[in-house]
Amino acid sequence: MRTIGHIDHPSNKITVLEHNNKITLQIESGLLSQSFAFRDGSPVSDFAAVQKFCTPDFLAKVDQRFLEMNQDYFNQISQGIEEKFPEII
């Protein structure tokens, strides 16, 4: 898999990858990641097409999904987990 480009975004890292004529759009925010794969024959077949695919509306939905994912992550990790501090003598 090779990187064919990056798309500028104020808060997310957006990378476009290519492997065996298949395109993957990877969007990262902190510890979270969303990936969108485009198969052979898809209208999204190169970097320019991915740039057109990443409309402001689409990226706003991705950001909303990250907010939901982040909330789920912290809710899950905080349930039943007691902080353990080393005993100081």
C-alpha cells in the first residue's frame, strides 16, 4: 500500500492510499480512524476523484461520527475502571 496524497484539513489527518488499483481514504482524529475503500470500477479511482468526494458536507459528517466515536470510547473505558495509583510510603 502506498500513499498517493494528503488532503488538508484543520483537525484531521486525511491520507489517500492505493493498493492493487484500489483506493482507500483514511481519516484520523487522535486515537480514532475512519476508512473508506473504493473498489475497481468505482467512480473514485484516483487522488483527484477522492478530493472531489471529500465535500464539506461529507467531512462534517465524518467529524460528527468522530465525536460520537470519541464519546463511546470514553464512556466504555470509564465504566468499571478504577484508577490505581501506586502506594507511596
